[in-house]
Amino acid sequence: SASVPLQYTTNRYVGSAVAAAYLASETDYRAVLTREFDNVTPENEMKWGTIEAVRGQYDWSGADAIVQYAQTHHKTVRGHTLVWHSQLPDWVGALPADELRRVLRDHVTTEVKRYKGKIRAWDVVNEIFNEDGTWRDTVFHQKLGEGFVADVFRWAHAADPHAKLYINDYNIEGINPKSDAVYNLVKTLRRQGVPISGVGIQGHLSIQYGFPGQYRENLARFAKIGVETAVTEADVRIPTPPDAAKLATQASYFGQLWDGCHAVRKCVEFTTWGFTDRHSWVPDVFPGEGAACLFDENLRPKPAYFALNP
Ligand code: XIL
């Protein structure tokens, strides 16, 4: 079984996405989280659609609970996420440009200030590019233009000058048109003096599609332009049902993600998107796939867990 908890095996932050509801209701879930990890990322609790579904009516309960848990147990928090086209309230999408800009500034400032000093790193913008490297067609891009990105980083920095500020996306593990777009944008923003500290590489993989090419080279090129990287949402989906061979492939993918991060000094964090197959977004979103986490439904460590060895 697991002898040395993950958090003590490495000098990287090791985290998991966490749901406030399970943290409150499941003692065994909470115990494994507390034992194994030293960073937590709220899975949904800090998204705009959770905290302000109705304009002016805030619900901070889930986010507050997770931040309180982190403070009590000396975990860092990755704030997720300030600006995203998904889980965005309809009322925001309906605003005219000038009002959207004011509301966006207010949203970023209010949320970042509320947790000032308690968030190590924020996913400031999430998923702003398409696979081919063009800008995703969102209300922010449509109404405010590309400049919304520089704006939100500046507003977040003003609200909490010590928090690390990240751009986050999926399918940017390897070198490809999408990660090229992130790379070019980050370079431009840094040149313009925009306070961006890092690139979050989500790390949602499937054993069906092969391990992404040039992962280490990708991490290294970001380091070279002076920004941190973090694996922010790692999971490795398996076509169900899992068997020993599939679990071994999954372990190898997790191991490669982990090893690559440890090979690049500026890769500072390895966070998984949930830690137990009991609670994972994968079966809901990818029909026919599952078992994507490090621990099974009974919280027993899987082969993938043992593949994480620096
Ligand atoms: C997912 C959550 O895990 C689900 O509970 C929710 O229904 C949808 O969002 N990329 C992200 C995360 O940045 O916020 C997403 O989280 C998973 C993909």
C-alpha cells in the first residue's frame, strides 16, 4: 500500500481538484486528500457560474469552505478560474461591451480580493484558444477583443500582487498549434509587461490517443521565456472496463507527466483533476471512458499512483 504520501516525495506542489460537498460529507475522501496532497483546486466552487449565477447575488459558501480547509491543513490553493466561456452565467453573456468590461473588472477584483493572500496561484484565463491556435469565439473575445486578456491579468495583479497568475488550457501538453498560440501570447504579454507568471497545462489525457509528443520540450520552452509551468488537471481516461494492461498504460502516462514536470525546474506543480474514481468528471463527459484517477472508488491506490516516483 501507499507508504510515503505523495506530497512528501517531491519538492513540487502536489494537488488535487476537490469538491466542497464531498469534503464535508465523506470522511474517508477528506482523509486521503489531507494525507496525500499539499495543494487543492476547487473543482467548481470558484467559477463565475457558481459564485454569481444571479447578478449581484453571491454564493461563496463552497469556495470559502475549501479555502478554510486549506488554511487549517496548511495546503496551498490554486484558484480556478476567473475568466472562462464555460459555466458562465447567461446574464454575463448578454451584456453590451462597455458594461461587460466593467462587470468583468468587478468580478475579477471582487473574487481575487476576497481570498487575497490565501491563493498561491490563479487560473486567470481558461481555454481561450482553439485546437488550430486561433482564438476561441467567446463573448469576451467577441465584445472586448484580444486585449481582455492583458486587462484581466492587470486587474488580478492589482487585487493580490503576491498571487501567481496563470493562463490555463488543455491539449497543450505537447508542441502543437494550440500550445504555439499560448507560447506566442505569453511572450507578447511578457514583453508588454503584463503580470503573467505561468502556464497551466491541464493534462487531460486518454490512453486511446497516445502520449503527447514533445511534452518536455514544451515545458522547457516556457521556462526559457521566464514563466513557470504547472500540470493543473491531470487525469488519464481508460475505455471501460479497466483491466491490468490498460491500468499499466495509464500508469505509464501518469509517470511521464510527472517525470517531465520534475525534469524542468520551472514546472512547480502537479495537480490531478480529482483523486478518486468515486468522484470524477470523466464518465459524465466522455461516454465509455472512466477510471481516470490515481485512486479507485474505494480509495485504494492504483498502479498509476505507484508510477509517480521522482
Ligand atoms: C469540470 C468539472 O470537473 C465538472 O464537475 C463540471 O461539471 C464541468 O467542469 N477543464 C477545466 C475544468 O478547466 O474546470 C473542468 O471541470 C474540466 C475541464
